[in-house]
Amino acid sequence: MMLAGTGKVAINLCRRHEPNFCLSCNHASMLAVVNCATVFGIDAIPIQVEVDIANGLPGFATVGLPENTVKEARVRVQAAISNSDYLFPNGKITVNLAPAHLRKDGTGFDFPIALGILAAQGLIPIERLAKTFVLGELSLSGQVRPVRGVLAAAQIAFEQGCKCMLVAKENGAEAALVEGLEVRTVETFRDAAQYLVTEDERRAPVAKPQTLEPNLEFELDLADVRGQYQARRALEIAAAGGHNLIMIGGPGSGKTMMARCLPSILPPLHHTQALEVTRIHSAAGLTLSSGGLIQQRPFRAPHHSMTRAGLIGGGNGVPRPGELSLATHGVLFLDELPEFSRNVLEVLRQPLESGEVVLSRANATLRYPAKIMLVAAMNPCPCGNYGSPRKKCRCSMIDITRYKSRLSGPLLDRIDLHIEVPPVDLVALQTSSPGESSEVVMQRVCQARDAQKARLGESKLNGNMSKSQLVQTATPTLAGQRLLGMAVERLGLSARAYDRVLRVARTIADLAGSTVVDSPHVGEAIQYRGDERMLLAA
């Protein structure tokens, strides 16, 4: 029934009608159920939006532990329905978000609630909604806006057996990454309602998956690095085995530049890793403007003023992924390491060992992936000139000791490679011949990783293999054992540092194409643990 002079669809025009039946509109009121999801961490939990319109004074109640953003949906939904040429019902509207014991957060419930209100009035076939997964935010004008966590929601929709998913245009390419799920995009709420009624595919075209182009704006090449041969070698070892690395050197020695070169020598992400990276960034809301599969390894370089929640995840309400998780399958670069707060750095210890972050809250326990390569940089002293042949250090030994004591021994013990980065000499700066390019180095890295894949499996590298795998694959020869034994006595290596040396030695052997770990491999690995300055800090 059309309201004269307005062109809007009339809903519940009369106020006196039999239970669940409007005589003047000839319309039966019914319960509508819409499938959607809420993002919890990086995972999606299926939610059913139940909408009931009953007789009584006009009202709008949302139950099921909604957070403030969900409670505010009633204002956006009412305006979107009215501005889409539908009249908002005058009855008592009850929206239940099931299961009711889970907290609901986010603006993705706007779209399903609005469709549920129309379905409860019989304007949308309920059987069509039963097979459709809906997610999106509504503007006051009725535009459908993108939301975070769409990839995880699409995966759960496919697992729940839904045939179709309705999302905003900007979320379409990301949701379409899930094979076997038909994803349709809409620009307005009216387009979605008309599509569900008429099945006009022009209102909701099918989305196609796409891959994001790599952003090469900040990616450097190793050929741009002059000199620093030991640091370049350490970068290659770290990339080949997935090892953590710390560089100690004065200002201007090239620490930051070399750290930014590291992604250029890492192998490309395979499809499973790319999906995991995309899922994490989607849950954090970083793919709203450019949805699609992320195939570039992440490089995260947070400022030293960051908080613990910013590093490992957290926040008010439902925790969000932190920098550790956003750097999964990539590089987390911490420049000026001693300037970070001590309590922030100490939370790195457990994730560096386990490869995941576990956040325990009163109502839930969340697990975030943290499969990272940690690359850190620091000055040798507060002024940065300690040990420099060109500049005089102004720091006292007390200042240097206090500066280095900001880093705990257990944290440094978890970093495999400790290298000193001296100032670049004038000859290297003036030379016109570049060093090896990232492409050449990456070929050796890929060959070493192929050897590890054949030995350890798809998801393991030398940097994170288990103790049993370490014993089976990295036990050195007799000469290597004697050399390692002398190093333990002289350097006072801990049991963890002993294992770290073996892991690095195994990677060096892989780069050399050797099936056994010999004394030259062990000797080179030991030199990356023998920096006296870092031992002073420990």
C-alpha cells in the first residue's frame, strides 16, 4: 500500500488491529531472522538478528548484550529506512542478538537490523533472508558502508552453509576471497531490499576477488646499501631462517635503511599466509578503503611511545590486534629500542617464543598470531658515539650502563643475531659499484627455505623449530661441538642462547647447501652472540 502523495511504502498505518494482523494494511506481522556475525579478536562469531514488531506504543529495544555502537544503530536504521522511501513502523520493535551471552560490538549490525524490520512487515521474503548473510553499516541517507572483519565473517558464513552474502561495495573484493560463497555488493539499502524482493541482479552485482598491488614506495633494495658487509650477511641469515636480529651502531650508520631492506629479500607470501595477513588487517579495520588479498609482507615500525595494548593488542570493549599481530609473516622493526618503555618490551618475551599472543580477559580469552621477525636497532650509548673512531663519546660509564640496562637479559637472550654496525667508511660511500641486489639475495634465501620446508614441513623455519627437531637436524659435528663447548664456557651462554646458536648455525649451513652443521657454521653463528656490549646489558 502506497501513502498518497509521498511515494513511500506504508507500514502499519493503523493502530487498532488484531494480534499480529493489520486489518487496514491486510498485513501479518511475523518474526524475522537475519544471519550476520560479530568480530571477536580476529575471528568472527555467527550472530542471528531476531526482529519482532508487536502491538503497543512505538518503541525500539535492542537486547543481547549490545555495546554502545550497537545501541546507536536504532537511530541510523530509522533514518536509513525513512530516507529509502519506506515508512518506519509505529509498533513496538524488539531486536534480539543471539546468542545473548556474548557482547556485540561494531556497526555491522545496522544493515541486518534494517532488513529484519522490513522482513518482519512482510516486505522482504523471509525465506530469502534465511539463506543470506548480511553485514554492513548504514548512513542516515541509506548508503551501505564497509565494516571491519569482513573476511572472517565471509569464512564463517561459508561454514554456516549460507549461499549468498550481502556487503558494501568496498567490502566485496575482500569477502569474495572465500571460495564457494556468492558475494553480492550493494550501494544503498533500497538496492538490497529490491534485490531480495525481485532478484534483480543489477541491484546487487556479484563481487570478484582481487589482489592488492604491492606498495613499493618505501621498500628499499640491498644494492642501495654501501659497505656494511657483516650487517648484510646477518640480514640474509635472518631472512633465511626467520631469526630475530638486533643492530647496534651510531647515528647514520644505516641501521634503519637496512631494516627497511629486509622485506625485499623475504620470499613472497603463499596463499594461506596471505589470507591470514588479510584477515588480521581486516579485523583491525585497515582494509576498509582498499579491500583485497594482501600479498606483501607486513613491515611495522611503531614509535617508541607506544603502549602495551598497542603492541600486543587490547583496548576498551572487544580487544583489537596490536602491532605484533599486524606484523605476522613480516617484520616488526623497533628503532631506538632502549627508548621503549621497559614494561612494553617485556611483553615481547612470551610471543617471541610461542608465536602467538594470549590475552585473558574476564569474559574471554583471545589468541592472536604473532609469527614475526623482530628487528631492533639501538645506539651504543645515549649520545651514540661510544666506540666511534670519528667522534668522541660524551657519556660516562654510569650513563652507558644505565642506558643498556633498560634492556633485560631474558629479552636479549631471545634475539638470535647481535651485530655491530660501524660507521660507513668514505671509500664505500664514494664507490659507484652497488652491492648485491635484493633479488640475488632473495634467491639464496628461497633455496635455504626450501631446504627447511623439506626437512621441517610447511609452517616451520629454523628460527621456530621445536627442541626435538633441533636435536635431530642441527646437532653439529665433533669439531663443531668442541667449538660450541668452548664458547659456552667463555661467553657464559644460557641454555636458550645455546639453542639459538644451533638454530643460526643450521641456517648458515642451509645457505651453504650443507646437510650437516660443521665448525665453520658454528663459528660464524657464535660471533653473532659474542658482542660484549650486549653482554654488559644482559
